[in-house]
Amino acid sequence: MCARLISVDEAAESGWIAVCDLDRLQAETIVRIAGRDLLVIWNDGYVVACDRACPHEQADLGLGQVTAGRLLCPRHAASFDLRDGAIAAGWPSPPLRLYPAKVEGGQIWIEAGERRPGR
Ligand code: FES
């Protein structure tokens, strides 16, 4: 997997932030957001925004892989459910933090200031 770094308007400290076009996210799967340490992931028809740092030992999840609805950490291979951030059973770690994300007008938007409730 290859994560691409993009810049987000630093003035947008709260509320919804435009990240990139849906076409770009679909082509690259994961986009790292500069200055925010977040990942935006296209997974099987929906968009997910999450922390870039693994909650286990802070590995860069932008170097991980997305498989069957799970994000696989590149360091110790724990995986996270992209629907609610839950870590695979047996790992002594909190879940991956997710953020509200949506597609509107062909654009990906995230709300980086709030936690997305689990589904
Ligand atoms: S740092 Fe991600 S599983 Fe250990």
C-alpha cells in the first residue's frame, strides 16, 4: 500500500474539513493528512478517517494495509476493524480512534475534532 501525503487548510481548526476528491481517494486507498496525523481510507464503498498512529506502540498506520475491512499495522501486525476501530482480540491496546467522514459533492470531508461513534 502507498499512502500519499496531502495538505489540509490549517485554518480549519474545527468543523468539517475538505480533504480531497473521492476519485483520488479511491485511486490511492489511504491519504495521510499533513499537520493532522490522520489517515483517510477508502474501504469497500465507504470512507473512514482515523488516527495515523497505531494505538499499540504508535507505528505509522499509513504504511499499513487494508484487507477485508481491517487496517493492518505494519509493526506488529495487529489489525483494526474499520467500522468501529476495534483491535483484534488478544491485543492489550485501546481501539483505533475514528473520526466522522462523509462524501459530499464528489469531495471527501472529515470532522477531525470529534470522535466517530462506533457502529
Ligand atoms: S505498533 Fe501497531 S500493532 Fe504494535
